[in-house]
Amino acid sequence: MNKKLDFNDLSREALNEMLEAVEQCILYRKEEHEQWADSRFPGCLGIPAAILLFSIADAIGSYHRDRNKSFVVEIDGAPQALDNKAKHLYILNYKFYGDQRLSSKELDVLYKNYRSILTHNLGLPGSHILILDPTGNKLIEKKQGPQNDNWVLNLNVFFNLTKKAVEMFLSDSKEIIENSFAVKDEVAKKETDLFGGIDTIDQLYNSTSSGDYVSPSGTNYTIPPNNSNH
């Protein structure tokens, strides 16, 4: 039997992989590694941590996007639907992320000035800061600086909220993903058997000795990259 590798399993596995990667980024300290001796930016690997955290929120939000506007969250005291891709981060105001009450302005800053510029440009605009403050309790806030006001995003808060969000999402994720418009309207239009079947993989590669493999959840099989030289 040539059992297919499941998109749903892979997506759920990816969430846990992302969380693990975020934790490693946050625990990492540049001052402990010689290659960062000349860096002007000490501390943890903040940029990749932030990008991964936004990617997780983006993914969870994508599975709740609803063109019929039946799924809503409260923003500025009114229900708002996740009815397009730009609104995926509205999921931050859902129960998965602790029913936060982020304003439309804060969500706009998170999407446009943090998520998008970090993802596409690997940087941040002026007056936008990432901090790692274990004593903080706000995901984002505006603080007065010596010259102007600064938007401050706390990676500790973001990480802790995300761990709880992933745990809650995974408890119902199979049904959520399978019934989502993201899968039905987008993934289904593409080749969803991304890695073929387990038997096909065995026949093609007939080896699990390489370190260049990844494993989807629910299987003991590894999937080599298309080109092991990259």
C-alpha cells in the first residue's frame, strides 16, 4: 500500500518545528560566539525569531480565513472577519492568543511595519524596536523615547502567547485545516501530494542514512531534498 504523506500532518509538524526554532533563537546569545564579536546588535537571534513567530500566526490565521465572514474576532469593540490574507494577524485577538484586545492601529503596525518588513526586507523602520523582556506583559506598546515615540514588540510575550496558541490550535487542527478555505481554495488547486507516497520514496532513495532529510508527523519515513548538494 502506497500511503500518501498527509498535508495536514506536515502542517502540524511544521508548527512544532517552528516553535522549536524560535526557542533556539531566543536562547541563543551572540556574545557567547566568536563570529559575532564585531556585531553592533548583541543579544539573541531576534530577527529570525520574530519572522518565525509572525509566520506561525499567519498560518493559524490562514486556516481561519473565511470568505463568508462567519469567523470573526473583536477589534476596537466590533466584530471583524478574517476575509482576506492581509487580515490573518487578526487571529492575535482570538482565544488562541489569549483574547487580546489589540487595536486596529496596533494590528496594522504589527502587519505592515513588523511582519511585512521583517519578512521581505529583514529590517525594521525607524522607531520600531524588538526587545526580549521576560518581565513584560504586553505584546506591543508605544513608549516615549528621548527623541520620539517608539513602537516596542516584546519577543518574550510573543513567544509565550504563541506556545499557548499552537497548543490550542493543534487540539482541533485536523478538522480546522481540512475544512479551511486556505486548503480547499488554494492548496487543493496545486499538487497536494508534495512528496508522493511512502513506497515511492523508499523506491527512489532506498536509504535513510543521510542527514539531509525531513520527517512529516505521523511517519517514521524521511524525505530527502530534490538536490542533496543544496
